Amino acid sequence: MLDDWKSGDFSHVDKDHNYFWENQGGTVGKAYGLQTLPGEIELIKQNSLKNKPNGLFFI
């Protein structure tokens, strides 16, 4: 896992996340796949807009 990350390979980061999540008794936050770049940008925008009173967002 760490060798993959060190080389920039995050293609199974969802499975890596769930490995730790399960071993620590996780009940909320299980990963079901990887986020796409457009999906990630939209998520950041939505969460940033909630915290910005003027609605400004820069990416």
C-alpha cells in the first residue's frame, strides 16, 4: 500500500481506506469507489460555498 502511494498510485485508495476503516471498527464512512475529478471539484465547491457567506469560490 505505502509503496503504491509513494509511487503516486492511488488506484485502490478506496480499498486501502476500507482496510483501516474495518480494522478500527468503522460504522460510518465506508468507501464504495473512487471519486472522479469532476465529482471531486463539485464536492469541494458545494462544501466551500456552505462556508463562504459571499459565495465566492476559487479553484
